[in-house]
Amino acid sequence: MNTIKYKILGLCICLFVISNNGIAQKKKAIAPAPASYSIEGNITGLADGTTVQLTPGATHSSESPVAETTLKEGKFTFTGKLNEPRFFYLVFGKNKGYIHLIVENSKIKVTADGEVSKSEDERINFKNEVITGSKSNDYYKKETAFKAELNKDYENYHKGTEELGKLYSKARTSGNKKLIDSIGNSPEWKKFEADEKAFFTKVQKTTTDLIAKHKTTWWGPFFMMTQYSYFTPDQKPLFEQFSETAKKSYYGQLVDKDLNPKSLIGTSVANFGLKDKDGKAYTAKEIVSGKKYILIDFWASWCGPCRKEIPNLKTAYSEYADKGFEILSISIDKDEKAWQKALGIEKMPWHNLLDDDKVSKSFNVKTIPATYLLDSKGVIISDNLRGAELEAKLKELLKS
């Protein structure tokens, strides 16, 4: 009898334990995600007191830090909370060195070995970087691993063409057409151009495939922000494919704002000064003085649609320049040599100045080509006029 009683008691205990384990597992399964993040850093090789800033990235704008601290025995900590994962830079020593990561509401640890270069700028270089605790950061690294292959491709098609490239660039700068034609028609240069075209076709495909793969989540617009340093109207279809959830995400709203900037029609343009290819400074007031209408054209050497529009601008200029029409082109190029090279090729017969990152921001330029038509008082009367639209507008304004 006692044996039966003990068996029943043992069975009840087992059922109780099983039941409690089940409840515990359910509680574990539905445990809420962390409501905040912490970033704990451990960096070797840098002096105590080195500043560390947490600065937003992937925004196409210069951002201010959201937090700042200093290293103490190589350690630092940041805490906060986010509505969704965000890309940040850990900025060391007043813009001397960077580690990037995607921050989400979790406990994140960052370790790295830092080294201050002995050069005059005292850059901080990092190696052995390890970031743990952010699943989003792990996923980002996985999805962008293809860049290593692209970097290798880039190096490979440039191998053996370095001297030829320098010679070709020198010929363009000096305007030596005979040498330009000679190099351009050589088998080596033709192969280089074919390899370069294939490379950029591959870059374009991998980029659009990556974005399209994530069209239903915030990752889609986020990858648009990181894969394109600047937008052109060509990227609008990429944005339109996103789900409403993706469009309403933090990065979805940033992309929308960049692709569809607020109109400035009716506002006055303040005078500004920039330099031309020879380093000579000009003010906008000097250039447009005495003109009836001025087209300010923002472009860049690497922008295909911008370069394609230049013949249309030349046509408009030749037809209406003597009637009071002026063009001022402003390049947003970061690489001045690339800008100089493009100027040598395009030979635009009007003022060309290089942006200082402030003028384009004052015009809220988010995509290029971007054009603004001003009247003689400096008031913007129209924007984004190109080709036939520009021709029709000028014909209407300068018909007399």
C-alpha cells in the first residue's frame, strides 16, 4: 500500500516540476526585449582622457554627437534607448579614429587595439576589433561581406595600369589631345575601360539587389543611405518599392527627405563665396551682377545624370546668354582632382565653383543634378528645370 502511495506522490512531484518548467519556459519565451542599450568599450593603446563620442551615421549629413565621454584605463560606457536599431560611429580623439557599429537595445561590448600614428595628424588606427551583443551589427557585417570581393576586383583591374593612368591624367590636365587619343586608342587602355565598366556594373547590381532584398523592413532604406553617398532621381524607383513599414522607419523618412527635398521657390538666396579651379574666389553677387535670370546648377564629376545634362545647359547658354541668362555650376565633389578632370573634359563656358559643403546645405541639396532658377533679385522662381523644361521656361521669360 505504501509503495503505491509513494508512487503516486512521486508522480505528483514530477508533474509539478514539469509544470513549473513549462511555465518558466513560457515566461522566458515571452520575456520583453531590453528597453535600453549599453555600450561597454575596452580599448588598448590609447591614453587616459582620450575623448570618445557617439555620433550618428548613415544620414548623408554632418551629425553632432549624441553623447561624449573619455577613456579611463581604456574603458568607456554609453547608455540610452532607441526605437529601432541605428548606425553610429565611435569617434576617438576629436575625429582622429573611428569604429562603426549598429546599436540596438541590448548589452553591447566593443574591444579593439588602438595605435596613434607617428605622422603629424596623429591618426588613430584600430585592429582586432570585436563587437558583440548586437544582432543587427552581426547581420550588417554578414550582408555587406561582398564588399571585400568588390575591393579585390577594384585592385585587380587597376594592376599594371598605374603608370598609364598617370600619363593619361597628365595629358588631360595639359590638354595634350594627341597623347590623349594615343593612350585612349591603345589596347591596354581599352581593356582597362572595359574592365572598369564591368566593375561598376557589378557594383550597381550588388547594391540594388541588397536593397531590394530588404524592401519590407527598415534595412532597405538603411542600405540606401549606406550604399549611396548621394542620391539622384535615378534612385526614386528603389524607394518606391519599399513597404509602408519601411518608408515610415527612421531611415525610410531620411531617404524620403533626401529624395524629395522641400521646395525653396519664393525664397531669397543669400550671397556666398566659393573658389574656381584656379583657386580664385568669387561671390555669387559678382557672377550674377547685371543678369536677368541665373541658373545655379549643383552637380558632381561622378554623377552620370549631371554629366548627361551638360549639353542641354550648353544649348540654353548659347541661345540665351546674350539676353541676360547666366549659369553658375557648383560641384559637390570631395575629390578636387576628379572635379578638375571633369572640367577639362566638359569645357563649360560659364563659372564653375567648388562647394564648401555649406552652400549646398543652404540650398537643401539632397539629390543631384539640382538646379535653381533665380531672378535678378536673387529670388528662386523655379527648380529642377532640365532639358526641354528649361528651354521652355527661358523662352517664356526672355521672349522679348
